[in-house]
Amino acid sequence: MIRFKGGKISFRYKERPFDEPRYGVRSARVIEAIVSIGETFYVGEACCHPYLDNFCKEFGRKLALTRAIAQLDRHPYRTTIWKAYHGRNE
């Protein structure tokens, strides 16, 4: 969680199987990134193909987070979110 004047930013991930057909095949896994800024939520997802992709949680998280914060255009919180993401293991 990132606190700033007047609110907070948080992001989390949810991993689940994907049972609905997409592009004619069933995806093996979906990683969702859920970013909340105050009371507003932004969601991005990354789907893993069942037999053409190797599942990589780190790559899936980056892709899902990229798609979630792409909705923010050139918002200054994007940089803050990426800094928090890269500094999460420190």
C-alpha cells in the first residue's frame, strides 16, 4: 500500500483458472492486477495459453499491471505504482 496526501494506492493480484473459451482455445491461467486509487479500481489481466505459453508469474504480473494502469494515461501515480512494484522485495 502506498499512502499519499488525501488517500492511498494499493494493488494486488489474483490468479485463477480461465474456463471461458477465448480465441477458440481455453486459457490455462489468468492473472488479474487490481489497482485501487482512493475509491476507484483499475483492473488488468494477463491470460496464459494452455499449450503455447510457459506460465511465468512474474511476467504475467507485469503484463496485468501494465494493462491496469494503462487506463490512467499520463497520470503521475503510474510512476509511483511502478516504483512500489519494483521495490516490493526490498
